[in-house]
Amino acid sequence: MALTKATNRMISEAPINVKDYGAVGDGVTDDTAAFLAAKAVCSADNLTFFVPDGDYYIPSGIDLWGLHKLDIIGGLHATDSAQLFIVGSHATDAQLDTYYIRGVSPGTLQIKGMEAGVVDLGSVDILHLYAHGYDDGLGGPYHAIAYSTFSFQAANELRLECDKDGGVTAWMNENTFHCGHCSEVNFIGDYTMNNNIFYSLRIEGGLVNIDKGNHNYFYNVRLEGTNTFTFGSTTFNNIFIQTWANFTDVAFDDRDAATWNVTDNGKNNDIIAMQETYITRKVLHEITPVSRNYPWSLFESDNTQLTIKATYNTFYDTGLVKAETPMWFLMNTDSTSFNIFLEAYDASGTQITTEPNSEFTGGRSGGWAWDGTNNWYHYGGAVLGDAGFSVYPAKDTAVKFFRVTVRTAGSTIGDTLTYWRMLGIQKVENPFDVGAANFKGDKRGGCSGTTAPTYGTFEVGDIIFNETPAASGNIGWVCVTAGTPGTWKTYGTIAT
């Protein structure tokens, strides 16, 4: 025999089913009245508010505040995202709040007040945690949110807000969040939110605005695309730690895989790539219009940009590097005028003429391939910045050394650039053995050439090192009058 509503209520702790009070759940019928009727019974007896599977239309949202046990298996939706579905309880209430809510969309799920509660959510349009601080005479801030655990699969917006009313503050602190995908995160209001922990937040092309709060930590953050972070003037020590990157075929996932624009108006707020805690980076070589550490015959400088003067000219050469640990090389420049090459060598220092194991190296972008004619890896054409490759020595034990060179590409005379740099990345425990290895000009701290410059802009004291020193010759040339190219004199006679 089916249970009637009267019989159902006689069973201790039996949930109150909204369908017993007229809810339809067809996505069209307004089920507000049935929800309110069921709420009244739950409030009186502290029973579970139960919504079975279905699609429940609550056009203007609903206030379910004060209920401690929600089991909402069916989906809820209002006319638009501005409509509020309000839940929560008095922060000093001794009852434990346990909520399961499958989904609210469109609409805003507002959790107003909770202490030591557990909330499990599916997908919500807007998840709004609202700590509203006014004294109702019952022993403290009415709607503080603290010591609770929240889980959600997805939210278009995660909004945390602390408000004051009549000078009374409500806090939002020491909560734990297990997050899903989120497009926007906002910490707003007129009181700070502190010491909350967030796990596994996923943001893709999103906005994060931490206007109030300190010591909030976001672990295992997945970032994709371009994301914008803004921290308010009173914030400090809010940390996002990225542990996932959409970046394959390289030795180390790199911060550049996801882009974030950060405006920190507070203090010590940061976004950290977890990989950076166990890898070390080093600028192996960098060239700018004022760096004076390149062959003057290859680059002409006017102190604002460099102009390429020769093609197929090698200007970066690591020499032979021991193939001992994984390494990653990243070239960054604002020009498309360069080729990168990787050669492999055996224990005797002889260049290997057959392609190493396919996992020995991988390029960051397409086109990184073995050239069997020249016996090297390279990109098929000139590349623009952020091009790089990995080296995994363990994948081919026959490779004992490798060599990285960069040269200007063909048909590049007259091309301009403002910077060129090569980054090296290794594990923290492995020291760099590439640091000062055969960088033309760089190891001597100045430009190099076979004669004094005949073009380019130089200043007094600039030095050109002689690339072909000989007995009784000179070490180089020094600029004694600034200009284009200026006046140059030999210096440093070499003994016979």
C-alpha cells in the first residue's frame, strides 16, 4: 500500500518529498508553491527536504533558508541568473547542515550562513557564498560562513561576499572548497575573507577578482588560455598554484602554456606554476639593441632595434653539452628570422648520423624533425619566439653529448628585432653545465668581429673583441668617440 503524506510524516526522519505537495517537475509548471509547502513541514520537524529526479521550474527563485538537510536530485531553474535560490542557516545553530543539490541553472544558488556544514553540488549557474553580518540577538553574526566543506562540479561564477550591517561583521574563513570548472571568481564586499583552501579549480579564459581577502590558497589549479587576475589594495598572500598545463612533447611543462595577466594592487599575491618549484631556469644568452654581445657584422644596432646584416650566420652555439639529465631549451624573440638546430654526438665526440630514438627529443610546436642530410634536428622554417625543444638523454644511451646552435635564416637581411633570448630549464637538483659554454661574444662580455665596426650606433667605451687574434696583433677595438659607427682604436697588443 502506498504511503500517504500523513503516514509518511509519521515515520521518524522520513524525507519530505516535494511531489507529495504538488510539485510536477516537468520544466514548465511553476513548482514554487509545492516547494514552500514542503519547506514548512521540514522546518517544523527538522526533516530532509527531498526533490526527486526531474526539472523543476521556480521562476523567481525561492528561500529555503533555515533547512538543515537538503537532498535535491532534480534540477532547478528560474527565469534568469539573477533569481536567488537561498539556503543556509544561522552560524551558531547547533544543527549540522548537509546539502546535496544537483544543479541550478539559470539562477543563483546563495548560501547565506553556515558553520561546519557539508555541501555537495553539481553544476550551478552562479554559486554565491554570502556572509551577511548583522546581529539578530541570537549570539553573533547571523550569516557567517566558517569551517565548512563545499564541492561543486562547475559554476559560471564563484562569488564570495562578506557584508556589514550596522557595523557588525560576518566572517568567511577556514572553509574548504573542492572545485570544478569555473569561468569567473569574485571575492567582493566590505569585509575580508581569510584562510580558505581551494582544490582543483579549473579556469579557461577566465576572470579572477580578489578584491577582499588574505591567505587564501588555491592548489592544483588548471589554467588554460588567457586568464586575468586582479588583487585589491587590501589583499595579501593569496596564492594560486598551477599544477596542470596544456603542453606536451617537452621535458617540462612550462608556465607559458597558459597565460595570465596579473594586477596586484595588494601585497605578495601570486600565481605559481608548480613545475617551477622543482625546475630551475637560466637565461643562457640574451641579445638586445644595447647588450653589445653579438658579432657586429651580423647585427646592426641603433640602440632601439637590431637589423640583421647577414643570412645563414650562426651566432649562438652551446658547444658540446653532456647528455646527462633532461633539459628544455626555449627560444624567445619578436622576430621570425632564426633557425634552431640540435645535433647529437657519441662518447668520442663524433656526430651521430642516424636519427636517435624518437623519444630523445620533442619540439614545442609543429615542424621539429630530423634532417638526414645534415644529421640534425630543426624546425622546417624560421620560427617566431616561444619555440623550443626537449632533450631526454635516457631515451637513447648512445647519445653522450648534444649541441644547440641558432643562426639567421635565409632572406632575412634587413629584418629587425628588439630582443632574442634562449632559456635553459633543468630539474633543481641538476646543475647547469651549459652556462658559459661557447657563446660568441657573451663569454667575453662584448661584441666581436674581425675588424672595427663600419656600421651601427656605439658609445664611448664599447669594445669589439677580435675573433681572429694572432701574435703581434691586437685583442680588439675600443670606441673613443660615440657615433654611427663612431671612432675606433685598437687596444691590447698581443705578444709575439
